[in-house]
Amino acid sequence: MTRLSWTHRLSVGLTLAVVVGASAGCDALPAPGPVPSSAVSGAGAAPSGSAQSGDNAANLAVLKALPAYRVPTSPPTPVPFEAMDRETGAHAVQVFLDAVNYGFARNDADPLRDVSSLGCMGCLGWIKEIDTRARDGRTQRGGAIRLVRANLIEESPQVLTFVVSMVRESGEVRDGNGGVTPIPAGAAELAELQVGPSESMVTGRKTWNVHTMTPAAP
């Protein structure tokens, strides 16, 4: 397994931001915090200012500068695996986050299952939450998680490891009794995703899937 140098990480991260910086979405991110400046500076259309701890205004500025995003209206399609390459791995990160976003918007976890490996406990947490909402009759409007940057930090013949920074749009969750829980804009999260080939939970095809998803240190 190759751990990339800091200068190489930065170069690759800036390149991949152009590839994957247009979309992403989800709901239940653990312990939201600010988008770190290392994930923002130079990342496509994102502003170069840093987001400080507790500085929601900086996070909102990051969110405002991102390209427009729409939740997919049809299930995201898993990326077929042909070879281990960085650009396709970065695209797989985008597809995974689109599946999360679609799942929470539609109360349908199957597309997320289709891009998640069986051992991904972070993925399973999102899948269970979507299934619980569908069972309880809760619905989400807005609240998408936007991808700010995907920074490749490690690669091996089996997986590529990205540090992915995300920031949340405003929205709300409604329950079956008319209750409304607001989702404030500007909350952010940094996560480490390992992507690589595996057979999907749904189709059994060999595709790019997320193997692990864990919180990442700034």
C-alpha cells in the first residue's frame, strides 16, 4: 500500500476536486464539524478562505460557492470495475454520495446497498436509517450533503483511500404526525472512504463499491 506524500496528495486532490466536486448528498453524518481549510483551498469553485471551528459563516460561504446540485431522480448506477485507476475511483465516490442523497430523499436504500460493500459499517448505518425512516413514514426535503473535495491519500492494488469533505444544505425532516425537524445549512464533515472492487449487495456484479467509511482527522 502506497501512502502518498503531502505534495502528491495536494496535487491529486486538486485534480480530483474538478472530477467529483459537482454533487453529493446524505443526511445523518456523525458529529458535524467545519470544513477544514485544507479541503477547501483550491478545490474547484470553492472559496479559498478557511472554515474555522464554530465558524458557520465560512462553511456557508463554501456551500454558496459550489455548483448547483439536484438530487438524482432515478437510482444512481454503480460504476463497473475494469481497472484500479484514480479517476474512476473518484467518480465512484460521487456515485456513492449520490446514492446516499437519493436514499434519504426517496426513502429507498437499495441504490446505497448496491454501491456499498458488506463490511462497510458506516454505509450500513445510513442504510438502516433510511429503512427506519421508510418504516416510520418520515420524509426529508432538502438537506443534501454537498461534496467539497475528494483528496486521494493512499492507494493499493485493492483499494483507493480518499479523504472527502462535505457540507450540508438546509432542509427538514417531517414525521407522520406533522412534526418538522429542521436541518440547518453549513454543518460539515470530513470522512475517509476506501473504494475498490467488490460484488454489490443487490446485483452481484463486480463494481466500484465503498469498502469502509470512517470519520477523518483534519
